[in-house]
Amino acid sequence: MKSVTAGATSERGVARSQSRFRTDDERWDGVARNAPQADGHYFYAVKSTGVYCRPSCASRIPLRRNVVFFESPKAAEGAGFRPCKRCQPDQPEADPHARTIEQACRFLQAAEDDPSLEALAKAVGMSKHHFHRLFVQRMGMTPKAYRKEIRAERMRGKLAEGGSVTRAIYEAGYQSSRQFYEEATRILGMSPKTYRSGGKGEQICFAVGTCSLGAVLVASSLKGICALSLGDDPEKLVEELERRFAHAELMGGDPHYQRLVARVIGLIDSASGDWNLPLDLRGTAFQQRVWRALQDVPSGARVSYSELAERLGTPGAVRAVASACAANKLAIAIPCHRVVRRDGSVSGYRWGVERKQQLLKRERPDEDFI
């Protein structure tokens, strides 16, 4: 009986959405709010620019007197307007709810306190049951869990600035110190005081070597490899490590550690993809999910950001997936170089696009990359 009631509630929410945006005033309100739930119901055009857009387009809000509305891209183009290059209203919406979920994520990021599910659903114009289901499908976690990730990321930033741990707890949005300390080790990987002091007291062993891609720096904590960087200048790689672990005890590798570095170089040069070394992954829960998914992409395979998001069960989180790839600090061990654009062309890479092209070529010698 309970599931029937929930389903009926969801259907009523969809019906309410479909009954909106019938008048120009309602449509203008959707444009003014960049309402993603208005997408698909109508399009708006700006007479001063000759361009038409989706209601949720992030471009500058035009003057009301310059705006006219259309039922379809065909109608807008028939009146002489051209499609916006930003929101591409002439292209089919791959995920009609993607913008709604993005709006909800922005709402969660901006909120000072934890919003209720009901308040969050209301902000994006959905019933809470329908919204909750869509959010989990696209983000791979509940709104509550996503809010926790935001809070944890803020906490890491506050602690890195120094100052009082107690003050950082409340500025990051925790309701109590107990709430923070219950998850402190998980989100920081060490005690709050150690994290605040830049890893003071933590021992990081490192060494620099040379591989076919140039200089390579390998650094390890007690948990495993925590940094694997590529570059042209060994000194710059060490300086970057020093900035990242500003107050940790950095120790040059002994002969035993040099053997580990030699093993890493062998894995890099062989392009076998057989990484079975322990890794110390330091990031949010979502970032770690992305990095583990990347580890499942075999050597020679390619994946786009959207495909990776779909594999995670979060097709609407393409931007978040891209950000997680960019935050990767373990070159090749977490093979973000295997992420390419949808058309197969090579996109940016923390350690240089040319290195990315070399890696892709090495893994698939019979194919060229642009």
C-alpha cells in the first residue's frame, strides 16, 4: 500500500510539472530562474541577439522585452532565430533530468545548513520521492551523502588554512564536533590536527627516477603510493611534493625503496596495466569511486567522461567525473589517460597532452590519436 501511495505522489508531481509554463509569465519565470524542469516544454529567443535557447541556459538573462517564446526549435528557426552554441537547443537532450540534478547539487553546495529532502525537492520543482530516486540514479549516492562530501571537502580546506579545529568544524557546516569526529579519519586519512599542520609527523618516502616519459617521482606513505608524478624537471616534481605535504617528514628512498621505484618504472614502460601495488588514495568518496572505476578500464581501452559516469550509475554527473579525473595524483596507476573525448580525440592531461598521446599509442600501437 505504501509503494502505491508513493507512486501516486510521484505521478501527481509530474502532472503538476506538465501543467506549468503555459502562460508567458510562467515561461519568463522559468527563464529568469534558469529552471531545468522547464526544458522541453518551450524555448525562448532573444530579439536583440537573434539566438534561441533552452530555459535553463546559463547564458546572461536577457531583458524581458526582448524575449519571445516558441514551442519547438523548428518554430524558433522558422522565425529566423539561430540555436545557442552554449545550450544547443537544436540537439536532443541526452538526459532530460541532468540539469535538474545539477541545480540540486548547486543548491546543496550553497546551503549553510543541511536542507531537508522536501526543501531540496521543492527547490527543483519535483516531488521528494521522484527527486530522491533521480538523484541516486545519477549521482550514485543520496542527497544526504552528497552533502556529507561537500562538508568534508570544506573541512579539508579549512584545516589546510590552519587555525582552530573547532572553528573549522562549524565553518565547514558540521552541526557538532561529535558529528565531525565520527567521520574524521575517513575524510582526512589522519587526525584533524595532523591534517591541519600539513601532515606534520607523517612520514613520506620518495625517490625520483627516469622513465620513457621523462622524469618520474614516486612517493609512499605507510598505506601505499600516495603520489606518482611525471614531468621534465625532477626538481619541480620534488617541489610539488613538498607543497602538497608541507609539514610531513619527507625521506629520500633507500635501496629497498629504489627497487619499488624501478618496479613502477617497469610498469610505466611496459604499458601492461598490471598495477598490483598498494595505493594510498586521498580524495572524497565520489573521487575514489571514479578512480576505482578508472582502474577497471583495461590497457588499450578508451572511455569518455559520459561513459565513465554511466558505468558509475551516475549519468548526470559528467562534470563531477571530469573533476575527479583532473584531481588524480597517481599518474598511470589510476589511468585517467584512458579518458578521451566522445569523438575519440585526446583532451587535457595533468602531466601533458603529449605524454597522454604516447601512453595511448603505446597501449594501442596500430592507432593514431589527435
